Amino acid sequence: MSKTHIQFKLNGSEVETLVEPRELLIHVIREQLGQTGSHIGCETSHCGACTVDLNGESLKSCTILAVQANGAEVATVEGLAASGELHAVQEAFMQEHGLQCGFCTPGMLMRSYRFLQENPNPTEEDIRQGMSGNLCRCTGYQNIVKAIQVAAVKLQAK
Amino acid sequence: MIPSAFEYHAATSVADAVSMLGQYGEEAKILAGGHSLLPMMKLRFAEPAHLIDINGIEELRGVREEGGNICIGAMTTENQLIASQLLWDKCPLIPQAAKLVADPQVRNRGTIGGDIAHGDPGNDHPAIMLALGASFVLVGPNGERKVPAGDFFLGTYFTLLEEGEMMTEIQVPIPAAGSGCGYSKLKRKTGDYATAAAAVQLQLSGDVCSNITISLTNVAPCSFIATDASEYLTGKIIDESLISEAAEKVMAACDPAEDLRGDIEYKTSMAGEMARRAIRQALTNAKGE
């Protein structure tokens, strides 16, 4: 199968690679570009572990072809911390114990990062709705919701 | 899970996409939001040799008002529908239903045209389109045709779309003043298809319901209008006992398949309950309560 050349911005840096059209964005990010923060969970667009930011929107990178990211700006969990400092959502998840096994966390962080830009001052109900595309099998969501509430306050204070 | 191999083509215009559809014939599939097609391709339920991506066609996105109609580009995403003030003002049934589709990430990709053209009885927009009396603009090698939603859905994954045709626009007549709408959907969890769902669009003149359409999601091989129930309520002052009667007629029209969401009896019963709730919702909405 012939390969297609694609290039896009990944966490602020230009990257380029050759992909088969059938390759999914999550596979290219992890296997070709070595950024293994985003996880492959269900591969059916249910669990949200592969959530990344593409042109300022959250999406599940298991359900988009890598060729469709050509020319786009993509952000993954690796891009959240700036100059060695954790992002407010990362700090908040740590403080509030918003994770146990950590498998869903990269997706949770990327979704909450985008969600808090869409809705900087959310109610608890808003958070539960806004995060409804991300599944966690450990925490029961209580501390994830708390972490996002704390992150919202941290971001507002900045 | 990776789909089997295919050739990828990014269409730059509707004409470009239609010409490629003509060139590759039945080996080609249109890629809209991809949240039904890509999962099917991973599972080898679909193995198109050519995928024609229409995400780059900007003219297919957006909501506008034109001559008494709301015109929605087929590639308008669920989240764009939810963000449209024009829809909330003139045709709230569409964004109300869009909020119940899948989850926030999926709603950034999933499109109204894809949801309709896929022909899946579990998708939400077909019933919404039936309730609203919408029309679909289909473009093919012989030009454009406009078909009513009522004629479009023929069976599971089976629609009026001919080989070589694509959907470009959805046209919805703007409901008159005094109208009301409701969509009631039962699902096991976020992201699931409906166990059963009912859409209602109605019109009141005074207390009398002068016009009503009740349509159903996922309780038959394709979405359908519950004609008997709708006719039964037309011209009447709707009260609780009439709602119960209508729900019985809705249930009589259901033909669900048994699956993990439930058996036939349960799904039929839930369709009745969803209809009751959607009718009440639409009445409240019409009265501005």
C-alpha cells in the first residue's frame, strides 16, 4: 500500500511522517512519533483515553485517520506542562487524587483542559456533562469532578 | 483495530466528490464525521476500496435561514447544531436532540448529514427529520434532487440515496408560532444508542392540537412516523387520557429487534413511555410554560 506524506503541529513542533491511509491518528502519534501519553483504550470511540486536542477541539484520536490531521494543530498530554511547570489541571488531578490506575488520565486531562476553556466557570452538572465522553473504571468520578472544580479556580486566579 | 486497506481521497468541492463517486462506483464510500463508518471499517463490516473525505468542503457546513426554511449543511457537526442560536430560536427540536447524541468529543466530529444518510435506525436525526417534515438535497451525476424525509428511510442502512449520490443539505420548514417540540430518549449510558426514543412536533391553535407528528427512534428497522397515533391526536384538546391512548397506538406500530438493550416487549413498552413524555414535553413547550 502506498504511503502518504503528512505533516502537522504536535504540541507546538512541526512533525512529518509517512502513513498508510488506514492508520489512525492515535497509532501514528504513539508508534511513529513516540508520544505514548495518549492511551488506546476501547478503540471504538467510547472510553476517551485517546482524547487529544485537534485545532482547538477535543476528539477521540482512535476515530480519525492520521491523514485527516494533515496541516492541523494537535496537542496531547505531553504538551500540557510548560517549561517544567505542571498545567493547572495536572496539579489539580494530583492534589485531589483524581486518578487511581492512571490509564484514563491522559484523556481526562486533555478533555478537562479543553472543557475549562469552553466553560471556565462550570457547575458540577456542567462538568459531569462535559466529561461524559471519558470513562474511568477506578475512581467513581468523584475526585475527577473535584479536581476539575479546583483546576477551574486555579485557572480563574491566573 | 485498523481498517483494511483503502485509497484515501480528499474532496475539495461537492462536484469533486460526486465526480470521484462516479469514478469509483460501488467501491467508494463518503467519509463524513467517520464515527459510524470508521468503527464499521475496523470491524470489517465495511471495506470500501476508496474513501472520499468530504471534511474539507466548507460549503457543506453551517446553518442559515432562507425563504421560510432552515437550511443546514450536511457536514454541520452536532456541536455546531447545539451552538446555533438560529436553531434554538426557530427549531429547537434539532439542537435538543443533538445534545443527546453520543458525547462531547464525538459531537465535535459527528455530522447531521452522516447521521441521516447512514440509515441506522439507532441514529437520532432521522426521527427528528420525520417529525419536522424536513427535506434532503441529494446531489449526483445527474444533478440535484430534493426528497422528503418521509420517503427517504427504507430500512436498516437502506435509504433512497442512489449509488453515486451524496447528501448536501437538510431543509427544515420553520415551525409556526404556537408550535412545540419534544424529544425523549432512553439510553443505558452516555454514548449509547437509544433503547427507544420518541420525537414530537406539534401545533396548537388555542387549546386544540391542530397538527402533530410523532416519530420513533430504534424500535423498528428504520425510523418511522407513528401515523395512527399522530392522526388520533390531531384536532383534539390533548389530555392525559388521550396521551395514553396515543401511546398505545405508538406501541402497536413498533417492530423492534431484541438485543442487549432489551427484548421486544420491553422496547415496545419504553417506546410508549418515551412517546408519552415527548408529547407532554411538546405541549409544555408550545404553551411556553
